Amino acid sequence: MRVGFIGLGVMGRPMAEHLMQAGHTLGVWARRPESTAPLVEQGATAYATPAALAAACEVVITIITNSQDVEGVAFGEHGLAAGFARGAVHVDMSTIAPDAARDFARRYAEAGIDWVDAPVSGGEQAAVAGTLAIMAGANEAAFARVRPLFEAMGKTIVRVGEPGAGQVAKACNQMVMVCALQACAEAMHLARTHNVDLAAVRTALLGGSAASRVMEVMGERMVKRDFSAGIQARLHHKDFGILLDEAVKIGAPLPIAAQTWQQLNALMKQGWGYDDTSSLLKVLEAASGSKA
Amino acid sequence: MNVGFIGLGLMGRPMALNLIRAGHSLRVWARRAEAMQPLLDAGAVAGASAADVAANVDVVITIVGDAPDVERVALGPDGIADGARPGLIHIDMSTISPEVTQSIAQQLRDRGVTMLDAPVSGGEPGAINATLTIMVGGDASAFECVKPLFEAMGKTISHIGGNGAGQVAKACNQIVTGVGVAAVAEALNFARKSGVDAGAVREVLMGGFAASRILDAHGGRMVQRNFKPGFKSWMHQKDMRIVLEEAHRLGLQLPTAAAAAQLYNAMVGSGLGEEDSVAMLKLFERMSGGEG
């Protein structure tokens, strides 16, 4: 398939490489042309604008920061919408608000273009391994067409529902994951306050009902006090802003998510936004006046 | 003084009437013409647009829904800035975010208009009885100049600081009242579910350290089961959203406000949005497995 790719960051670049390895013809565009170089060396073609890229591709994938960026790339000057032929598909794998995804789907539909929101979970590690969880919101026909692309990048691939539904699932994912991370941080903090070995607590818990992916991966970072790697906390902070704003719109109480949001606020204020979200442990330590 | 008044709702109408009573000549405008009638009956003149009002007065007051409404009426087509004479003072008495207020004030300044933010507390009774608390941000000499207008509408009138400072004070007010209403509802529900007379509890608490304006007024209405607005719970939900968006932006931890905000979400989501915020009691009754 002729596939376009925009957003060659820590997630996007390995994802794009998997598409090439699966035999797809890759076109790329980036605001800073030098970020396309690694892909071009591997045989991808660079285009001058999103519109030019869209004109040359059946499907364009984007994975960028927020709703405004997606809107700019899609509907701004020389945007994708200006280049797409009827029947083309825009697959957006960024994490944005469900409302924004629905709005973009509507605008594309008027021009006979399909929209798929397909945010991912699993982080850089899964992007490199090609084992991402991909949650899609799309009509069934569009989903069927792009499914082979998803299979090249991910392992668990689920069509959750119509456009926007993928972003709803991603919001649920972020909520469960970061709240679990906060719970994990509180457990580690409690253990340390009792002068109990954190590594041993983590190992014990991983054998029982409190076992989780978060306890395994982020718990280990907390034990090792390695807060540098992983997912930048500022991105989770952004996600929680979106999540709690949606909760206001639909009148849904999210008591635990709201508390976790406040902890993330404190994390940002401490200047740890570029560190991993396991830094939530340090927020607790700061509040109780202790430090490693 | 020649005063313009835009926003003749539950709060605005009695406030405007108090200005007329104090001898000021009023020019009013509302999107719905029928909203102007009570003021025209009292001697006000109808303007053709916000711009027309601004062109014929020294001071224009707005009290409308949310930030986009203030932006539209101040800076939009046929808005205040379009009609303003040099030296016009715009007093916005709506409750909106401090950040947006500062941005509007800056844009108005560029077009020769001095803006004051002057949100109020005290509800509909305060508006009718001219006993509102008015918290003002903006230029101090402009504040002195329009103080007689504030004195016709309110009792406690304070200049807090520069543009946006009034909105910060109002946000603080909403934290205390938003959390306070929840605390009082929780206590009175606790009393009743424990088989104790809530009215008697409220009365005795008013003699001690738990005494507060909220326990007195809101608690009184809860005991009487008078849930008529007043201040609708969806409005308090909106105000809590402003507070938490600011906390997100500034990296502040507001755990108690965040918890209360979720309760307002639950009220709106479960159909209590149009009732007074004291209907928080009903929410707690439902959550603890019973009803009124």
C-alpha cells in the first residue's frame, strides 16, 4: 500500500519502519525536514507539504501531539484534506479529545474521505517491538482497509466503534494506567516509610492479586529510582486535562482520576514533566518531607 | 452616570434595576429582546447592539455566561470595542477564567477601552438587595471612577489587584463555597442517616466553630428541602472547571476542590443541574441508598 507518515518521534519512527519492513511504500513529511532523513535513507520518499503527501498516498498516518496539531496538518494550509483523493483514509494515531476526532471525521466525510482514530498503548518499547495495543474508531469498511497496516505495528488490534470511540478507549486506558501508577507509588512510599525493602515488596505483589503491568514496569523504575526513561509525565498531565474536561461535559464523576490529576499538577510544578510518570513517587516524598 | 448594561438574567436584571434606582441612566442590550422589557419599563433605553450601547455611555457593564460570551460581546462584530468612545470603561461582572480575562483586557486596551473584572458573590438575593460582594481587578483609578456604580449594587467592594485579580478572588470564593456546600450536605446527610434531626444539628453547629454562612443559608435550605435556584448546580460545575483548569495550568494541587468538582459532575450527569447547588444533599442521599 502507498502509505504516508507524519510524526516521526520516539513512537512514530519505529512504527514507520515496521510499515516499510512489511513491504509498504512509505512517503513522509515533517515540519523539520531533517527528521525525515533516517526514513529517507531506508527508502522512504519525502514530500514538501502534507497536501503533496496526501496526493501520493491511499492512507496517511499521523501521530503528533494534540488536537490543534492534528487539525493544522489535516485542514490547515497545504493540509492533508487539500491533497487527498476521494476514498483516501486519514489514520490518526495521536491521543486527542474524542470530540475533536468526531469533528474531523465529519469534516472529512463531506469530502468523501475516511477517518480512523487509532491511538496506541504500550509506549516506545512496544512501538519498537511492533506489539502496540491499537484501539480504533472507524466505520467497518475503513477499518478493514487499514487493518494490515495496524498488523504491521501492533499486536492487540480492536475496533472499538465509530469515529471517536478509539479516543474514548484511549482515555479509559490513560485513566486506568496513571491511577494504577499512583496506587503503585503510594504502595512503594508506604513500604519505604516502614523501612521495608521495595524490591521485595514489588516481587511479592507481582505474585498476587495486586500484580499488574504498571507494578511490573513502573514499579521497577521506582525501586531503581530511575525516573529518566519511559513516558514523559507532561504527556499524561495533558491527557488528564482532556479527560477531566470531558468528564465536566458529560457530567461524569471521576473521583480517583481527579485526585491523580492533582498529583500530576504537583509533579509539573516540581519541574519533572520531562521525566517518567513514575516520578509520582517523588511527589509523595516531597509532600511528606522525605527524600531518598 | 451614563451606564450600559448587557446580560439581563437572574443576576443582571436586579443589578441593573438597582443602578436605575440610584439615579443612573441606563442603556441596555440583550440578545433576546424580551429580556430588556422589565428594564425599559423602569426607564432604561434599549440599545441596538453592544456596539451601540458602548457608543452612548461612559461605562458598560456585562454579566453573561462564560468566557466565549464575554469575548463575543467585547471583541466580536458589533461588540463593545467596535462602538467604544475613547476612555470607555468596561466592567465585566461575569465569572470567567483569570487567564482569559487578562487576554481580553489586553485586547481592549489596544482599542482604547479600560477593562475591570468585577465578579460577584451573594447570589440572587444579594443582587436584589444590593448586598453583593464585588471583587475587582484592573486599573485602580478606573476602579475609583466607577465605585459609585458598585456601591449601588453591592455592600462589600474590594479592589484586589490588576486585571484578572478579581477573577482569582472569585475562583477562591468558588473553592470555599463549592467545597463548603458539599461538606454541609455530607454532614446533614450523615446526621439524618444516623437517625438524628438534621435541623437540630445545624442549629447547634451554628453556635460553634463549624458555623458559617454556608451552614446557615445553604444548610437552612437543605433542612427545608428547598432546592429551587438560587445558584444552579451546573453554574457551580462551570466555576469549578475554571478553578481546576487554572490549577492544571499553574501546576497546583487542589485535591479538595477536585473532589468537590466530581460531585458537581455527578449532579449534572444525574439530572440535578438545574436545581440549586444545595441539591448536593439529594446526591448524597442517593449515594447512600435512599432518597428524600
